[in-house]
Amino acid sequence: MSIATNASGVEFRNVTRRYGQAVAVNDVSFSIRAGDLVTLLGPSGCGKTTTLRMIAGLEMASSGTILIGGKDVTRLPATDRNVTMVFQSYALFPHMTVAENVAYGLVVGGMRKTDAAEKAAAGLDLVGLSGYGQRLPSELSGGQQQRVAVARALVLEPEVLLFDEPLSNLDAKLRRKMRDDIRDLQQTLGLTSVYVTHDQEEALAVSDRIIVMNRSVIAQIGSPTDLYRRPRDRFVADFIGGANLIEAELIGRGDGVAAVRVGHAVLPVPDADVAADLPLGGVLLAVRPNAIRLRAEVGTGNGVPVTVRKATYLGSHMEYGLTSALGDLFAIDTNVVNPVPAGTTVTARFADDGVMVVPR
């Protein structure tokens, strides 16, 4: 027995969720195309998990409209929505075998046990766990338990598959493998998926689009490339990729280049990376840590003198904490053979790529 896909789009229209006087999600609108993986990204308390739970029907919107596959599901309970969720805690029954866990939702839904068992086996095969059906969850690793949780969700053939921080309990190496596996499976099956995380690297790795949330509202929606290269404001610039935010002045634009004064230096920035309606005057220059180049010469050209406050070796790269007249800066350098010692004064130059202008 195979597993069919019933991918449907999701739309929020001016959705708000209140708890008494507290507003968890405030007038949020977005649409998710069928077959896309969209990540809700933001710090703790921003409203992303509440938004996910409203898609699932585990929370009810206080106002606004929620549509799945063009159907208004705003007032439908979770049991009447063809949506499944993969939880952070896996939520496997410890007394059931892996196969019984995967088949559980099918059996409860009225499917014959023989058919449910056949479909569960197909689900386990999809996630690379063929032959593990008779084991107990306690006999599996954390990554394998997560795969069981995914298989259990897939066999229900949902219109939308939801992931609530599914990798937070795994170690760093396994997180990378699991996020790649989830993305590959999602693309192979054409699943509509909504993925919640606070890890920006994870979001960049798995998403077709990212919805960045902050303080109960949407800060920006875009592709991983758009959000990294063209952040709309200082929050997005800092949250996606950890930019250094430097006081600067936009002094001119022309021929596809914006001129930005930083201290005594004037830097060219691609005008495509500058908000079209941003007027000349005070702005913030968002500089990615890997766009800062440390050079031994001091006081020449368009560089900024900096003192290395801290130098940290991390195997594949060096991390530098820098002190300058522009404020404290953070830099990453792949040159680990000849690191710059702490206490050294050098010149910091900014690369052409990885430098953006955002509103002050």
C-alpha cells in the first residue's frame, strides 16, 4: 500500500489570538502555496508556535479567517481538519511497537488493522526504518524516534504537515542530517509543510520561504536569500545571520550603487540591497560577520582601525570580538593558520558581499 499526498495551501487573513488582555498573535496575514515548506521563525514568545497551533486547530483564532485548501476552517476543531503535527517530544507510546505507533491514528480512524499495518510499513520504509517495526521506541535512538513520529504523521495523508521544533532534542550533527532528510522527504512527496523553529540556520536550510515573527506580528516574509541579503529592518538583519549594526549615513545613489559613509570611510553598497524608499540621511549598515576582513596595515584607505578584544579558535574558522570607534564588532575568518592575536590593532575592511543598508 502506498502513501498518497493531498497537499493544500494555507491562508491567514488578519488573524489575531488573544488570551485575555495579552495578544499572542496580532493581525497576521500570509499565504502558503500547496507543496511548499514554510518556516515560522522568531525568538521565544514571538507568536510562531501559537500560529502553528491555530493551523492545527489546537488553538482557536480570536478574530480573522484561516483557510486550508480554500476552505474556511477557522471554527473547525482539530479533529475535523486534515492536518497532522510532528511534536518536539515525539509523543510516542512507550508500550507500543514502532509499527503500532505508526498505525495508531489509522486504526483509531476506523481502518482495518491489516490495512493499517501495511500502510505503517510503507510509512516506515519512506523514512528509512524498514525492518524496525517490532522494536519498542526505547530501543531506538533519538533520531530514529523522530523518524517514527514523521512516519506516523505521513500515513494519515494530511493536507498540511506541521513541525513544532522537531529537532531541538537532537545533537548538532544529527540535527543537520535530520533537517536534510525532512527537506528531501517533503520535496519528494510534494507535502505542504509548516515548520517552527527559533534556529535561523535551520530555517535557512529547509525553507522555500520564511515568515519571520517578532512581538506577535510578522516582521518580514521572503525566501532565505531575500531575508539574508535584503532584510527589511534591524531586527531581521540581526536575527537572520547575526549582522553587526553600525550607525551610518546614506549620502548618494546612482548607477546601481549607494554610497554610505561609515566613520571616515565611504563604502559602495549595491543599490538592490537598499530599500527603494529609503531617503538619504541616517541609516544602519548591517555587516555580516564573514564580510569583515582583517588586514595588518592600519590607517590606510577605506578601512576602520579595530583592536582584537577576543580571538576564538573553532576548528574551521576564527571568531573575533573587535573594539572600534564604530562600536563593538563580531567577525568570522576562515584563516585559522595565521590568526590575529588578541590585543592586536589592525584594519577592518568590509567585503562587497554581506553588507546591507537598513532603516535606523
